[in-house]
Amino acid sequence: MNLFAKLLGRSPTDTVDWLEVDDLAALMAAASPPRVIDVRGPGEFTGPLGHIDAAENIPLDQLQTHTAALLTEQRPLVFVCHTDKRSFAAAEHLRRSGGTNITVLRGGMVAWRSRSK
């Protein structure tokens, strides 16, 4: 934990909002679902874990080139990856760039798939 976070009594994970899989499932079924950004590589996106229906694949190493467009998005953004490490990094990047209404799917695709078993 860095000194600034320690002084504020916050942990580094307090800098992003987290979304549980059941909550995302409910949001995806709503009339106006969030924009889901999967930051895994293309092979993972189409691999054994698959991806969330309607998710858009923007690998983490390409996020910088999409930042300006993502910052203009009116819908909430939900970032997802295999677990939640890369999606956390993506959400942090967007937050530092001025983004709001950004969440990370807790547990990523592993949690998403275990929900549907």
C-alpha cells in the first residue's frame, strides 16, 4: 500500500468499483446494458472460457489507442479479463485519464463461468 493510500485509510483496490457476476448478469438483461470491455488477448477471448455475450475485445496492450473513444462513452463501462488483474489495470488507466462510471467484474471470466455451472 502506498503512503498516500495509507494516509487516507484506503487500499489500492478502493480506486475502482467492483461488480459481482450476478449484478452484471442483471445489468446485461436490462434495457440499457453497460458496455463490456474484455481486455484479454484475442486467443483468450475466443478460447475455452469464451466471452460474455455482447463483450467487445480490446486487449490491454491496445487500450491506450482506444482511451479517447472510451472516455466519451455514455454507458457505464465494465472491464473483464481472466480473473480481474488486467481488467483492474484497464479500469485504473481509464480512471486516471478522467473516466467515470467504470467497474471491474470481480473474478473475471472464471467467476462468470462458474456462475453458469
